[in-house]
Amino acid sequence: DQQVKQNSPSLSVQEGRISILNCDYTNSMFDYFLWYKKYPAEGPTFLISISSIKDKNEDGRFTVFLNKSAKHLSLHIVPSQPGDSAVYFCAANKYNQGGKLIFGQGTELSVKP
Amino acid sequence: DAGVIQSPRHEVTEMGQEVTLRCKPISGHNSLFWYRQTMMRGLELLIYFNNNVPIDDSGMPEDRFSAKMPNASFSTLKIQPSEPRDSAVYFCASSRGVDQKLFFGSGTQLSVL
């Protein structure tokens, strides 16, 4: 049972444009969400997070939006840069439950110059 | 800080052999996690420790898998006997307290022939 789903395995975007990566979850008990970025031959690195008391969190070019009623979150990257090309994982958990994160399958983003 | 250190980076072995993966968490982090990444299942949590004590091993696939954390700076994941379906990238991650921002190592690419 896939509790966190990223239905797009890949996404291609032109440099300078917006990248939108989507994530859906099924467990209504989840109340903390994270995005991780992974380059080849490296481990995932933390990018941005959001708790369920918010519907938006912004950090520079990266913004995460949370729609609790739809059990959906998205990561926006504006403007996209070639260095953003990587696999992006969405993860979810109950807040204050430690690192027992449930990850999505990942979306491979390719930003073309 | 050196980050989470995993060894070996690559392991190629024959079916039936014992495999031991090693991890050194970030100093001061008291939670340690073993994740496995496969094409089919994505990133899945195998086991996690808090203060060197296994808290949740429900993700360990079967009795062939075992994990130990003899002290705060070292953990092992052992597979005995190994099977071709164990081929995957195994990641170790650590965090401080109940912080869900995990820091991952670079992973061990395991190939069982």
C-alpha cells in the first residue's frame, strides 16, 4: 500500500521556467511533509518541509504548498536552473515522531538550458 | 562535520554469501535509520534506532536481515544468506532527537549475483 505517491516519474522543464512537482498521500494522520533532493551516487538531502498547520512554506526559489483536504502537496521551483536536475522525493510522517519517514517513488526533474 | 559515512560504497557478492554494510552517523545524532532503495518500491525504511536501541524493525524484509548498533557511532546491517532480490542501494541516515530532517549517507550499492 503506497501511502505517499508521486505519479510522475519524470519531468522536463526549460531553464528559467517554473517546475512543479506533485505528491499525494492517503494517510490522514500525516501532519508533517518534507521534500528531499537526490543527485546520482549521492544520498538524498533535505530541501524543504511543511507542517499541516500551514498551507505554504517558502525558501528562496523553492515553495511547498499543502492542500490538506485534497491530501496533496506540491513543490514549486522558480526559476528552474540546470543544477536543479535531480530526483525529488516527497516524504511524510506524523510530527514529532522522529525520522520514520514514508517516501514517495520520486520524480526525476530535468532542467534543460 | 564529515556527515554520515557508509562503507563499502559498492558490494558485489554471490548468492548465499554474507554481506555486512556499515554506517557511522553524524556525531551527536542519537537516531539512526536504515533505508533501502529499489526501482519497484522506492525508498523504504528497514529499521531505526534511538539511543542505540532498535525502535521499529517492521520494515526488515525477513530473518535473513539483521541490524545492530553496539554504540552511538556505529551500526551494521547484515544479510545472511544474500539473494539476488536483495540487490539495491542501502542508505543509512541519522538525525538528532525527534527531528525529521534526516541526513543521509551516500549509500551502498549492493549487487547479489
